[in-house]
Amino acid sequence: MSRRCEPVIGRQSAPNSWLEARITALLTLWIASDDHASTEGTRDTAKLLGRLPQKTRRAIEAVKLEGKSVAETAARYGMSESNVKISIHRGLKAQASFIGRNGDA
């Protein structure tokens, strides 16, 4: 039985990409809304991001939360564009793994 994965824009989906895409969407929603749940979501997001190495955390914050391009982020932090993409992928994968093991942030 194959597991259905939601596609990630611009590339073939990997087995965990659907979870990474959902985490990205949740991070964006938590930051964008301004109610009490958002405050808790922001705290949960900060807790998850705090578990990541600084380079990875900065890449995710810049691209996924601030809406910066990969090129802008690479220039800002002195990284290659490939390294920014890899850091984001690995960071989201680590967050997905943590959430999967613990059921929540």
C-alpha cells in the first residue's frame, strides 16, 4: 500500500515532504494571526526553532517566516544558496521528526 504525499511546489515529493509542508504552513499561520492561540503557537514555534542549530534556524526564519528569498538569505548569512536550501530541508525534517515522536511541540 503506498502512502499518499502532498507535492512540494517545484520538485517531486519525498516520503516526509507532506509533513514538512504542513509544518511550514503551520509556522506561517502561527506568525500571521494575532489571537491568543497565535501567542501559544508562536511560543511553540520558538521552542521548535530553538532546538535547531543557529544556521538552520536562521535559514528557516528568513525564508519560511520572513518571506525572504533563498538568494537574499544566502547573501545575508554568507551561505551558498544550496546550503540555505539544505539547512531548511534538514531543519524541517528534524522538526517533523520531533513532532512525530512527541505528538506536539
